[in-house]
Amino acid sequence: MPTTVLGLLGVLLCALAVSSEVTPQPDFDVKGVAGKWYLIGFATNAEWFVARKANMKMGVAMLTPSDEGDLEMAYSSLNPDGTCWRMTHLAQKSDVPGKFSFRSERWETDNDMCIVDVKYDEYALIHTVKTKDGFTTVLDKLYGRSPDLSQDVLDKFTAFSLEQGVLPENIAILPKNDECP
């Protein structure tokens, strides 16, 4: 019995260590992420992604920091029929620079978001843990200031997503798409 309890504690500590490894970039500057970003990479362990992955294309995000340090995120993506899919969230800053939280009314999820790696003039790697009805899913996104990123950055995104437990088939580099008018 004591061996079983110790074993379970060990597994729990390992699980906590893995989840606590995701930290924001040191010296994160919220004003540095302001502006237009292209959604280039998308990776998740969510079940819905498998059915929708083939139809997903690159979209655009406009990030606007508030004076208080919160982050407005406005997303848009052009649909095949010429209409636009749009969504906006206001992510509230936490005590840790680069960590935010927001509620998605559309998807009924609570989201803890961490800007893991950012080169302000090139790319941003964002890790989000989404919780709905007590279940969590991981969502990693790769944004670029332009629609094209180097293979090294794409590989970094893939490696990070794999480390977070996302299956290789659930990591997508999105095809280019026209922007919403």
C-alpha cells in the first residue's frame, strides 16, 4: 500500500512538473505584441480539430494592449464562400507578465493563455489551456508578422506542441488565405 501511494504521488508530481514548465517569455512586453499577426500554426488535442483540420486556413489577429496591460484579441478568417468568420476576446493580464485569462462565451470555455516565445517583429508562440465542464484541452498557436515564417520557427512550434502532448497529426501549418475585407 505505501508503495502504491508513493507511486501515485510520483505520477502526480511528474504531471504537475510537466504542466508547470510552460512559462511566458522572460521580460515580456505586452506593447511589443500590438498590431497585426497571421495565424500560421494551430495544434490541439481537442477532438473537434480532427474533423475540421482539412478546411482550416490562415487567418489574421489584431492584438491591442490596453493601458492596464490587458490584451484585446480580434480574429478574422475568410470563409470559402467569401464571408468572414470573426471573434473577439479580451484577455485579462495576470500577476505574471505574458500570462492572461479570458472567457469565451461562444465556446463556453475558460482560457489560461501564456505567450511562451515571441520575437516581436517576427513570430509569437502562444499556449492556451481551455477548460469546459471540468475537461481541459491544449491549444498552441503560432503567429507571424508576415504569412511566411522560417522552417526553424515552424520546427520550434511543432517541437513545442509535441512536448505539450499534442499528437503529430493534430499539428497543422495552415495554408495561406485571402484576408477579410
